[in-house]
Amino acid sequence: MKTKDKILLFIPGYNCEKQIVRVLGQLDEGIMSFLTGVIVVNNRSTDETEEAVAAFMREHPKMPVTLLRNQDNYGLGGSHKVAFRYAIDHGYDYVIVLHGDDQGDIHDMDRVLKKRLYASLGFLIVLMYLSMGHMMWSWPVPAVLEKNHVAMGLIQLLLTVIIMVVNQKFFISGF
């Protein structure tokens, strides 16, 4: 049984030695908790892009960054093909593209990456209401559940299972 989505961050790089370290620097602990790996595809830069990435990798040896070099300048689309082939060959489920010239901010993906947490919030509120709200604050319980303890228990179990399935990555990894 699969327990965690494998997410690859792909950073295409061409002549972005001045920006690439800032882009890699965005990969803080919170973002990395969602990512399985990071690849930088150097599209035959004529500046020191590759050396800047290699220096970053030496300074951050625990960060799962892989540096790839195209055999020729394939253009941006060709670098995408290289990244997608890498993702397929290494069993990734998703690929996120973040350009090496600092056009974007990976933190814009927070909302998307955390959607499971937000989705479970609705189920959690209902679960807490059914589990405790009616006892602690005398809130009313739907009439069909008032005397039917088996139905109440099954609904609570169902809500709990939904929350656990939606968030299984976080239960397994600790985040």
C-alpha cells in the first residue's frame, strides 16, 4: 500500500547563476516536508549556474538535490522532457516546476500542498461536534442520532477514517 505521494520539484536552469541560489534557498523545512526530491536541470548554461548549484549542494548535504546537465541546449521544453523522464524513471507521482531565474515563489504552493489539511478540517469540526459538543455545551444532536448510539459511533468512525485517509502522509511522517 502506498503511504506517501512522491513529489519532485524540478528547477530548469539556464544562465541563472545569480538567481539559482535564491531559488534553492526558498526550500525551507516546511516546503521540504512535502517534497521527496529536487532536481536542477542545467540546460548548458554559459555562466556559472552549475557551479552555484554544486556549491549549494555542498553547503546543504542533507537536502535531496540532484543536478542534471543536458547533453545539448534543448530549450525549456526539452528540459521539461528530461525532468518528466526522470520523474517517471524514479517513480514520482507529481512534478512541480519552479524556474531557476527566480520568477516564482515556492511558498505560493503552500495552499495547494496543504489542501488535505484544509479538507479534513470540515470533517474534524463535525466529528468534534458529534463527539463532544453535545455533551460539553448541551448542543442539540440530530434526532436520528439522539438514542441511536450505534449510528452515532459509526458516523464518528467514518469521519475519523476519512480524516486519517486524507491526511495519512502527515500521520506517517509526523507533519
